[in-house]
Amino acid sequence: MSEHCDQNCASCSADCGERKACPGFQGSNTEVKKVIGIVSGKGGVGKSLVTALLASALAKKGLRTAVLDADITGPSIPKLFGLHEPVLSNGKFIQPACTRGGIHAISMNLCLPDEQDPVVWRGPLIAGVVKQFWEEVDWGGVDCMFVDMPPGTGDVPLTVFQTLPVKGIVVVTTPQELAGMIVGKAVRMAGLMHIPVLGLVENMAYYQCPDCGKRHEIFGKSRLEETAAAFGIGTTARIPIDPKIASLCDEGKIEDFDAGVWLTPILDVIRAL
């Protein structure tokens, strides 16, 4: 142990003999009370960002929160939270990583020798890893787990819906008409699996000028309300373009950002489940 050790093993790069488990590590796969999927019919809309912001917001309210990164070939969660060290195992269960804010997390990038190594696997193997993340990680007791899904309606979303006790999904979109159209695919898949849609989040909704306060819809006029109405979604939220968010994501400090004002309607629905 270093003489400068602060007892925070989650942020330490030294693999010393005094390394401790993340708070909540019980040595068994304990109860996860709520599982919420974050989905979209296409990529690049900000599912990982919404996942991280929702998890951070609930953790700040004192809930035991976790993130399962189900995007096996394109994982973003470790980068957002500044997680780089490989996860540990007690021989029976994998110990999840622990963020600075106490969020438990698992991602394929935390299981690779080098976080830049590509995962070149076919669908069934990828889906099998998602099941392992659910069954073989010691979550230590969680009030709310968010599952960051890959885009589309393929093997992984199907595996998550069939394997995990998903209480509902949050659909992420952007203002473009194409993205709005793709929402329908995610919503209809959830309907086929009898999974309720808890809310619709429009990311990159607008840019608010810091000087004059005027909002500029960079990607076109918002279609959030009409899209929500078309699919019977009662709860919506909008996240603007904010350079500070991008900076904190690059620095691995997304927990430092408070998006509670924007995401309060979604958070209220999740907490009420």
C-alpha cells in the first residue's frame, strides 16, 4: 500500500495486496430491485450519456445504482465514468467496478487486457456475455440498474428483455425526422416483449446561447411531443447541446454534471415504479 493511499480503490491504478472490493460487494449475486433499459432504434443518439446521467442523478439522491453496459462491441460507459482498471473476481463472482460516486458498473472494456482491443464476435457470443454480466457479477444489492443497450432491435436487446426482469425502457432520440421514425422500432419491440415505455428523451435538442439566452434548434425543429403522442408515451425530457457535457465525458467525470432539471420527469417515473 502506498503511503499516499486514500482508501479509494476504485480510482487507484495500483494492484496491491491491500486492494479492497467496491462498497456493497457481498460475495454473491444479490438482489437488483429495478432494471431499466436505455434504448434506441439507431446509434449515435446518446444512449450512454442518458444512462450515465440517470444513474448519477439517482445515486446523488442516495439510491444504490448500477450500470450494465450491454453494448459489447462499442462500450462507452467506462470512458464516461473514468473507469480504466480491469474488474476483479473472487473466484465465483465478478466484482463490478465502482465509480467515484459509488455507482456499480460492468462493461466489456473492463474485461479486456487493453481497453482499445476490438471485440470481433458474432451475435450469439455477444448475447451470452450480456447474460454473464447479469448472472455472474456480484451487484451487491442495487435499487436501480440501468442497462445501456446497443442500437437496434437485434440479439442483445432481445437477450436483455428475455433474461433480465426489465421494468421498463427509456427511449432516446434526436430532433431529426429519421431518428424520430426509428423510435417506432424500439417502441414496437418493447410492446412485443410486453415491456412498458417509461419515457422519451430527446438529446441534442437545442443550443442555448450563453450571451443572449436564445435557444437555437441546431438539428431542426423538435418533434418530441408529436413523436411521444404518436406512440402513447406520456413522459418526455429534452437535453440541450452543452459543451460542458462533452468536456466532462472526455475527462471521465460525467458524475460532476447535474442534469436533474432536464431529466426530472423521467427520474420521477423511475422512482415511482
